[in-house]
Amino acid sequence: MEALEKRREHVIALFRIVVGLLFACHGAATLFDVLGGPHGPAPGFAAWPGWWAAVVQLVGGALVLCGVATRAAAVLCSGSMAYAYFVEHQPDGLFPIENGGESAALFCWSFLLVAAVGPGRWSLASRLHSRRADGDRRVTRTLPSDTATPM
């Protein structure tokens, strides 16, 4: 268990990356008819809720994958999957195994976990933040008072 604890941040990052990638693939499949195409009929442009859900999947999944605005994107993705579960799946049965909502339920709870624990290591945001912090360091040098020039 100690070995796993030492690698906690790495495991969190890998979890975030895989969940984000899989979610983005669903959006790409629906919007661009790639990766086996959409599951069911393709929604028309800007059709509610299918097209918008696919946009959330693609953009939100990509943001989570890269680790940019991770918590906000994960909350949005989790909420979209909760909506999908309760509106599309739950009327067909109470449990996900009955109504075909396993992936919606798993994505919902996975993104909620990502929102709660954060991006972990290897996030683009942490790389950008550390570069900005290094770039903002200014070296200031004070001159001794005897070398100051009189006005």
C-alpha cells in the first residue's frame, strides 16, 4: 500500500487522462462520424440535447485530458452525464444495468472524482503555471547609498 501511496499523484493523473480521452472520443464519434460513429442516430447541428452533449463530451473531455480548467470541466462533464442518466436512461429502469446507463453513471462519478481530487501530475495548467512563476521572477538589485548619484 505504501508503494501505491507514493504514486498517488501519478495514478490520479493517469485516471484523469484516460477518462478525458474516452469521453472526448464519444464526442468526436458523434460530431465527426469517426471511431465507429455515433451510438444511435447522429444529431443534427445544434440539436438539443444530442449535439450539445457531444460538444460537451469533446471539449470537456479534451480539457480534462490536458489538465486545463480541470475541475470546472469535470463538473460540467459530470453534470452532463447525470442529466443523460436521469433523462435518457432512468425512465427505462431504476438500475444502470437495466436501462443501459452504465457508461453515463460511470462517467458521471468519474468526473465528480476528478473535480474533487484535481488534475494530479502532468497537467498542462501546472506546466503553464510553473513557467509563468519562473518568468515573473525579477531580479532586483539595490545600490549602496554611497554610489547613488545626486540629483
